[in-house]
Amino acid sequence: MTTQTQYFMLQGRSNTDSSLIIRFDGQYSYWGKKSQTWICDPNLQQIRDNLKPITGNDVKKYIKTGAPPRSDYQHVNPKIDGMRI
């Protein structure tokens, strides 16, 4: 039985800190910015309660641009944003 790949983010101390992107596919790995590869680290299992789930698309964007995913995931509708009630 294969495990579906899941992705997580470990947020830094502030929203501007770079985040650690983590993959779980039966074992935990993190994305190494310098090595540009997934690095297996079983110690990540100990911090799994602090991980926030993110989408595979967020991970692809992070790997391509180096910009960490937004931590709040509050998407604004541009048609409604700025309207006053």
C-alpha cells in the first residue's frame, strides 16, 4: 500500500521568516534550498504537531521561486476588497 504524498510548512518565528517545506510520503523529508533536493530526516516526525498542511501547487511555486507560501491562506476577492458597506 502506498502513502499519498502530503506537504507541510513549518513557519518561522514571523511571517517574513523563511519557512521549512516538508514532504511526507511514508517518511519525512524537507526541501533543501542549497541542494535543491528532498532530504530525508526522521526527526521531523517529532515536530509534526506544529506543521501546517499546504498544497502541492504551493510547494511547486516555492521550489520554482523560493518564496515561502503564505501562512494565513486568507484569499481576498479583488471584486469585493475595498468595498464599503
